[in-house]
Amino acid sequence: MVAAGYRLSNEVSPAWPGVWDDICLSLNCLIANAPSLNIDTGRIGTIGDSVGGLMAAMLALDERTASHIRAVVGVYGVYDLPEWWRVRKALNGSEDPVGKLMGRPYEEAREDCENFSPMHRLQERTSRLAARFLIIHGNQDTRVPHDQSVRFIAALRDRGAVYDSMFIPGAGHSWFTYAKDHAARRRVDEEPNVTVAPRLLRFLECSV
């Protein structure tokens, strides 16, 4: 397993487009070192949560990287940036994570937001997807509403993709990854990860 780091937005520098460059560079580095790491470059799986779920899915949809990806696990992922911008604006007009990501208002970055959205990439595809998808979301997520996953699953179905899904009753955001200083983040032996982990492992075994 390889964990890819990527740049984040700060007060003086937005993450876009460098954040996507970082992820693609990480995959390129993995492929370049595949022999020494004993990696089959045609059977790579990607896993990410929240915006990491967006990028995990993008790797399976971008024509430059899709041929290497056989499995995608997205956990409470952002799959449609324009729709997420509309939802966040309605909930809290002063908070603009999409504008912070792009470094400019959504109205000026709409084309880039669509291009960086798995939903829009998927709707533009004409060929069958090589990757299988496991989409996981809590039905009480107020940060990234689970409708993001519902709509993405519908688009996968419309494109004839192979997918599975899990909606976790009562679960919110951030629980999938562990951090001591974040109360919402859970260990693998805590719910809902106790329930999710066996299903995730079975999915990967069947996919890659």
C-alpha cells in the first residue's frame, strides 16, 4: 500500500491545479518503480475519502491514468464539485471550500470544476470503464451530503460500470481515517470501520 500526499490550499496559494499534478505524479512514480516494488501496473486499486475519493475516482476516469486502475474505493467522496459548491453555498454562504481549492470564485472556475469532477468525466465517457467501484457514504454526512454518492452511483449504473455500494446508517464525515487529534476519525477496530473493512477487503480481492 502506498499513501500519496498532495498539496493543500493556504492563504497565499490554492491547491488547484497542483493537487491533481501531485496525484498523477505519485502514480507515475509508482509505475516507474513497479519492478522493485513487485507491483502489477495493470492491477492498481485506489482508495480515498472526501476529496481523496474524488481523486481516487478521477484516476480511473482520466485517459492518462485509467488503463492502470482496476478498483476504486470512494468513501464519502466529492464526485461533483459544481453541485457541492451549490450545496455548501446554500448551507453556509460564507464558507467556500471549492473557491478555496480553485483559488478563485466558482463563477470564474466553473469549467475547471467540471473537468475535475468524476461525475462530469463519467458523463462524457463513451467507452466502458475498466475499473470496479465501491462507493461508501454515511447517510448523516453534513459536510459532503450522501447525495453525492447516490448520484455518482446512478451515473455508474447508466454507463454500465461494475460497482457496489454501502450506505452507513447514522454515520457522518471523516470517520474512515484515524487521527488521535480528531474525535470523528476512527480506528479500524471501531465502528463504522469494523463493518466496512471486511466488505472493502472482499471487494479488493475480487477486483485486483
